[in-house]
Amino acid sequence: MIKSRKKWISLFMTGILVTGCLINPMAAEAKRKKVDLNGTYHAALGISTATSLWINRNAYYSKKANVYFGTDQWNMLMSENSETGEPEEHKGNFTDVVIKGNGTYTVKLKKADFEGETTINILHVATDIPANNKIKFSNVSAKINGKTIVTFDEPYMEEKEQYLSAGMDIILMNHQRKELVQQLSGRGVKESSANGYDLLTGAGNDTVEVKFTVDGFNYDKGKKQTKEVEPTPTPTPEVETEEPVPTVDVSSPKPDSVDSEEKNSGVTKNTPTASVPIIAVVVTAIAFCGVVIVIVNSRSRRK
């Protein structure tokens, strides 16, 4: 009997774990933000050097990916003191952009003092546009100190969840992404140091620009957002008649009249469609556990 109980408990726990594995992805998907194709978003230039000081501005809109996010150090070139670990500021003026519809935008870093750093380890453009398959980036180009370094018709996009938690990210250079390193090498942009690309002067006046085009919004840059408005139903013209109007029983309204009132009030009815997969999984798990209990009880009786 004790062995039977142990088997029953282990099988029951397995059923719970299977159910949890199936439900958790659904819950995560439900929590993910959705893109507003009529909305306004932002983009920021991110850069990291790798000569010795490792000066950076990660620019990610997620606190988890950018330790300086939400502080007065967000818009600065930073490095860490080798002895104290405290952040140190370096001169440089960033120009971020507000993405208002389809069009071409440019993020910049001017008069940057990299204090002898010449190697670029990472160069990217972070946005707060939620990850989606509707917004597309194209015609991406990087210019350093007035010289165009590389262009992409279709850029290399970030795929790792930890960097996508707050928005889509365009990667132009990253020493750790071997696939991108190979793409750049095929375009004639080869790594010239152990950690990246020697493209900066480090003399106190470096300029970095990244231009990109975005498409997929419901409106274009320079134009007002056009929000979708539900058409107002055309009222039915009244017909004069000499016959008496029949009495209507208001105690039990027809379904059509209820739907009409909800539409006119602007309130959308909740549908159970989104919960169907979760209900199905739960019912399956309960049925599974029920079958296990029946089998275990029948074996116990035989013994």
C-alpha cells in the first residue's frame, strides 16, 4: 500500500509539472507588451570600447540590461574605476531620437573623449519598440568621424530575450556575435584587434552616427497619427404607419438588442477565447491524474 501511494504521488507531481510547463509559456506571452502601430517610440545609440578602459553607453531601455538606466548617468559615456569600481564619466554628447512614424532617423555621438580608446567592441541602436513582426528596419549605416564604415539593407537584429525585454535592438558590431563578425568580414570590415574594430582616434573628438529607416507604422514621419475609429452605425429611418405600435416585452430582451447596446456604449464583451488553451491543459491534467488514481487503486485492491 505504501509503495502504491508513493507511485501515485510521483505520478501526480509529474502531471502538475507537465501542466505548469504548458501554461507558463502562455502566461509569459500574455504579459509581453504589444506594439502600438499608431504610437510614438524612442531610439538611442549604444557603444562600448575594449582597448583598456572599456568605456560604454549600453543604451538599453531595460534596467536589467543597463545598470545605468534611470539614473543621471544614462546619457553619458561611462567606465568603471579599476580600483574602486565606481562609475566615471567621459565627455561626449548623445543625440537620441523620437520615432514618430515611418521614416529615416539618425542617432549620434559627438565630441566624444574616449581617452585613448580606439577599439569598438559593440555598436548598436536600442529602441523601446516592443518585439514584433510588423515593424521593420532597413537601410542601416554606421558613420565614424565622417566616414561610412558599413551599411545594411536588412540589419542584424538582437534575438536574445534579456536585451529584447524592453524593445527591438539593431546590432552593427559585436565581437561576441560570431555570425555578425563573419557578415562584417565579408563586407570588408574585419576585426583589427583582439576585442573588436580599431575605428576611433581616441583623441577627444570622435563622432559616431547611425542612420536607419523604419517601416510598419500606420502613419509616416511628419504626419499626425491616424487612429482607427469604429464607423458609426447608420440609423434606420423611421417609417410612418397608421397601424398601432405593438407592445414589446422588456423583461427578456433579445440577444441582438443586448449586443447593440454594448457596441454603442463602447464596452467590448469579454470572450473566453484566450483562456481556452489554459482550460484545456488543466482539464487534461485533471483527467490524467484521475486515470492514474484509478489504476493505482485497482492495483492496490488486487494486492
